[in-house]
Amino acid sequence: MADLSVTVNGLKLPNPFVIGSGPPGTNANVISRAYDEGWGAVVAKTVCLDASKIINVAPRYARMRAAQTREVVGWQNIELISDRSLEVWEDEFKQIKDQYPDRILIASIMDEYRKDAWFEIVERVQACGVDALELNFSCPHGLPERKMGSAMGQDPEILTDVCSWVSEAARVPVWAKMTPNVTHICDPAHACLAAGCDGISAINTILSVMGVDLDTLRPQPTVEGHSTAGGYSGKAVRPIALRMVMELATMMYGAGGKGANASEASTNHGSNGNGLHALGGAFPNATLSAIGGVESGDHAAQYMLLGAHTVQVCTGVMIHGYKLIHQLCAELDAFMDRHGFKTIEDFRGHSLQYFTTHADLVQRQADQKAAKAGIVTEDAAWEGDAFVQQSDELVGNS
Ligand SMILES: Cc1cc2nc3c(=O)[nH]c(=O)nc-3n(C[C@H](O)[C@H](O)[C@H](O)COP(=O)(O)O)c2cc1C
């Protein structure tokens, strides 16, 4: 049995599986259930100072199913952050930490672009004993209309201000949660880490329109005949999230290995176990929590091979329930056993070294073809039938 425990920003988790912010962490009751089943940590549903402005609608979910199996492959939501007051949450954060002092509770927070607002929410939430903060810079619907959520997350200058304020006030580790609804996810992430955040969580949902009903001609989910663009999650988003995690890890840990650096990455991998820190990325000590479409231990292993320390699951829990954790741990353990990995650090970031530029792929293929063409480099390679051709190939420019 491999050791699945991880230590991130000084926090020790029994396994790397974290409940992602959303319905599976929406009150103390369900958070307790997650701990009882064995989840490594919980990020609670996002809270803000004034929940009276948070008004949800129904229906607010829509699902994409595979044609044959009817399996849910994609999930869309137009749900806002928590509509429960911060006072209620303060009581529940304290209650959860009293009941589960050894388990990791991460508060997800969001507010308007005002220093006093961020100071207040950080101070009030950390006073309840939560272990870490996740800054929600990524909710794609509703809140951006008030310049919150992904509206902040798309603007590195605003992020620099907010993360500096939070870093000044916070006494616990801080992760910044990134929106995928940008062209270059590394730009906002770099701003957050440079301003003092300890880690990055990625990704939140992808801005989407789920479909249009061909009978009513109304977009879905339909609320009073109308709709609004929502956030897409679940299995379907995993390839996009994997790409973004790869880019973030490369920026943070420097293990991308482009062109000539590819061999350097490979060498360093051999020398230090995971090849990340030796390459001197921009933020070698920052942590990375990967999110998007995780429903199996193999999915989690893929994110870890691309540099993630922990993996968050939201939609997967909505589809399969809290017991999913048992399957996730068993599958990750089986993967590690198969390769002889004893700890997650033994393989974290390993596959980053295999990413390179397209031009480098072309060069590698040309090199391989030339090698296969069989230019003689050793005496034993001379062949009677090809002797004249081989002689020709060895003639220089004379
Ligand atoms: C119904 C629903 C509500 C969500 N609410 C929040 C939220 O309040 N705060 C937040 O940071 N992310 C929220 N998310 C985003 C998830 O935490 C996660 O980043 C995203 O769904 C991708 O992961 P997944 O495929 O495992 O769901 C929500 C997702 C869903 C599906």
C-alpha cells in the first residue's frame, strides 16, 4: 500500500483528494459527511460579507449525457456563491473545527474590490479556525456583473491589489482559484503568486451555453423563458483543465522542457526525483491544486504527473456521492503500486518533461527517420547488399 498522504503549505492531508467548493461543501452537515467518508480536505462553498445580494434561481443546472450510455459527461450551472449569511458560516466553521480538529477545512471567500472588505472577510473567517483560504477569482456568472469572481480573475492588476491585501491580513495559507475564461491562465496566476499567495487552484468552470430546446426555441437551463451563460464542469472539461494545469506547473516549477531544455528537464528528473525544483521555475515553493472532471484515481494521477499536489472534486461528488473517495484512493494506490511509487512526490510532475514545442516534435521525428535510414556509424553495421550505397552515404562534400 502506497502512502497517499500529502503535506501542502504545512497542512497535512491523509490523502490528496479535496472536496471542491460547491454544493458538496455547502453547510456543516454535508462537510461532516465528507470527513466521515475520508476526504483529505474540504473547500467550503464560497462565502462573502453580504449574502443578502446572493439570489439563486431554479432550475440552475443542465447536464450533457453520452448518446449511447446516458452517462453524464458535462454539467452546467448558473448557481451563485453561498446564499447563507457569513454569521451562520462563522458558527458552522467553528463547529466543524471543534468536531474535526485534525481535518483540513479551507474557506472559500469572495468580495468586492475594496481593501476594507477583503480585510474584514479574511479576519472574520480565519478567526473561526479555518486552516487555509481559497480566493474565488473565478465564478463565471452573476458575480462578474458586480465586478467580482472571474471579472477580478481576468485582470492581473486587480489581482495584485487584492492578493496583496489578503496576504497582509492572512495568518493561514492562501490559494488563489483561477478562471479558465482567459487566453493565458499563467498571467493572472503569476500576479497572485507574486503578490504573496501560497498556492494556485485551477480550474473553475468554463463559460458555456448548454444548448437550445428545439421545441420551445429557448436556451437551457430555462428560467422564466430565458437563460444566461453558465459554468461547465465534469468529465468533458478535463482535457482543458489538464492543459491549464500543465501550463501553470511549467510556469511555477519550470519543468516544461521546451526545445533544448527538454533534455535538461530529463536529466534533472533523474537527479532529484521529480525534476521540478532543480529547474528553477518562478515559484518553486508554491502549491498547485488541480480541479476539473476528476472521477477516478487515474484522473487524479494524471493531474499529479503534471505537477499537482492535490486534486479537487466537485461535480464528481454530485454525480457519485461522498463514497467516491474510497474508489479514488484505491485507484490511485493501484497506480502507484503498479509503478513502484511509494509517495506522491515520487511521481509528481514527472510527465511535464515530455511537453515541448511543435517544431521540436518535427525535429525529433526527422532525427529518428535519419537514424532509421541506417547511416553506418559502426563497422558491424556494414552489409554486403547495401555496401555501395553505404559507402556513398559516408562520402563528404568532396
Ligand atoms: C453547482 C456548482 C457550484 C459551484 N460553486 C462554486 C463556488 O461556490 N465557488 C467556487 O470556487 N467554485 C464553485 N464551483 C466550481 C467547482 O469548485 C470546480 O472548480 C468546477 O466545477 C470544476 O471541477 P469539477 O469538474 O470537479 O466540478 C461550482 C461548481 C458547480 C458544478
